[in-house]
Amino acid sequence: MTSRSGSRRRAVTAHDVARRAGVSQSAVSRSFTPGASVSEATRAAVLAAAGELGYRPNLIARSLITRRSRIIGMAVGYLHNQFYPAVLEAMSARLQALGYHLLLFTAPLSGDADPLLEDILRYQVDGLVLASTTLSSRLAAACAANGVPVVLFNRTIRDASGVDSVTGDNRGGAKRIAAFLLAGGHRRLAFVAGIEDSSTSRDRERGFRDALRAAGAAPPMRVVGGYDMAQASQAADALFARDDRPDAVFCASDHMAIAVMDRARFGHGLRVPADVSIVGFDDAVPAAWPAYSLTTFAQPVEAMVSSAVDALVGRLEGDDAPPRRIVVRGELVVRGSARLPPAGVETVDGIRLWRPETSPARGRHR
């Protein structure tokens, strides 16, 4: 700040705050450090003095001393899938509560991790949450080589030795969807895949196919939507133009399911669910909109984020346990886009779920 004469006013220091509050300079530092040991009375005195003097700690200077930036990077490939904005909001809130801040990196769709790696290392992030399906294991390995711990979020990679991962129950959720559709009397099923080399799409397809095979059902028709609305719309056109068009479609994400539903209704004049049932995966915010009322397998965002943050912060604090693959269980949320089975749907806390294993066999829905 400059005075009226144009000269720059001397910056307020921690020493000034300590003198005003009547405490040591180390007490000032502890008062601004999340989780540090300091009495409430001392912290209150320090914060009051800092407010009076207009003092704010220099985080850049502190990071040079502690060698910790308290910044966590998060790399995502795209944000038009509404699942990820919800994840970012929850991730930011959880990290801030622990004294960290989130720095977002968007990954190139080409899958070339080198430019992104340079940005991550340049900003000296303490850790990285890798949520992009387009980045290979090279980025995780390069970060680990530079002392930056990595947690994979909503994905896994085959050669991710030394890296923790947190996913929803991709296979289990897809198996549940297959059983739900078969119980609803569907016989011509289809699967809309995401990005071909994505672990989430691969695992969801495998679970779906395994459940159909175990039930003696025909394998699903298959098209690729690439986790992209335009591509998913084209895939839907290919499905619904068939003479043996499917009577149920499982999409590897809600984002694609919405595109498929729009094409079914407005491009082909089909009634949902009377002519075709459509089921998604994620339970992103638009799934609950009345215009879609999408039946979908819910990935519990808060639980997944909490597990990812705990794993990453644990690594930062010296946890050297073997890498963990954490799978967070979810529920099949039943709305209006799919024909209902004769039993198994129950309402829990105002939300309809398909739980055939806990529901009595009745010819009506609760």
C-alpha cells in the first residue's frame, strides 16, 4: 500500500502482530497454521491483533520455509459431465477444512501428459488427485519420482504400482443394473460405452456382461458414446434405427444417458420407459431433474471424496502402507426412465432404491 506522498507503507509482519497481542512470534505462526497446538485464548488474541493491523500471513514465504505449499492439484479431462463439478465442490470444501487449497488442471484430450506434468511441478503442489481418463500412468509415475503423491479418483490404471485409487462400485453397480433390467422383463439390452481405454467404462461393461451371462441372457448390443453427448447421440441413432432395437439401454454415464434419452424421445418418437428403458451411472445432478427422471446407479460423491482426501493427506503425513484400491459402495436409484420389476423397489429417506435382497416379494412397489 502507498501513502499520499507516494511512498510504500512498510508491510506488517508477524513480529508486529506478536508485539500487539503480547505473545511470541511462534504463537502467531501456530495461530495461522491449521491443526497447530495453540490455546483458543492465544489464537483469539492473535487474530484480533492481526485484524487491527491488517496482517495476513505470506503463504509463499512460509512454503519456502516449510517446503509445503498446502496446495493439492486435481487433474480432470472435462467438466461438462455434471458429476465432476459436484466432485470439485466437495473436494475443495474437504481440503479447505484441513488447511489445503485445490488447484485445478484440465488435461489435454490427446492424452499427452508432459505439458500437464510441467505445470503441476511448476506450481509445487503437495499432492495430486488424478481424475482424468485421458492420462496414462506416466503422469502418476513422474509425479511419484518427483516426490508428489498421487491418488487416482474414479479410475484405475493397470500399472499404478505405489498409487492409491478410489472408485465407485463400477462392476457391482453394473451387475445390479443388469439384474434390475432383467427383473423388469427386458430382453433386448444394449450398452453405451464411454472412452474405450477408460477403466470406469471397461469395468461397468464387464460387470454388465458378466451379470447377463450368469442369468443366461443374450449379450448386449454395443455402441460407443465416448463420454461425449454428441457421440452418444450418434450411438443412440445407430441403436434405435435397428430392426431389433433394444428395449433397454444402459449407458456408462448419466451424461451419455441424457443424450440417449433425448434422441429416443425427440429423434425417434419413442416413449421412455414404455418403449425403451434407459439407465445411467453416477447420479449426477441432472439425473433428478423432472425432464429426465433418470434411473441410475449413484456414486456417493462425499464418501468418495473423503476417502481420496484421507488417502492423499495420509501419504503427505508419512503413511507408507501398501497402495490401496478403495471401492465405495453405491445404490441403484429408481426414477421414471425404466420399467419397474414386480418387486424389490423400496423407499429410503424419500429416495426409491432397488433392493431385492431386503424387500419382500410383493406384486407392488413401496
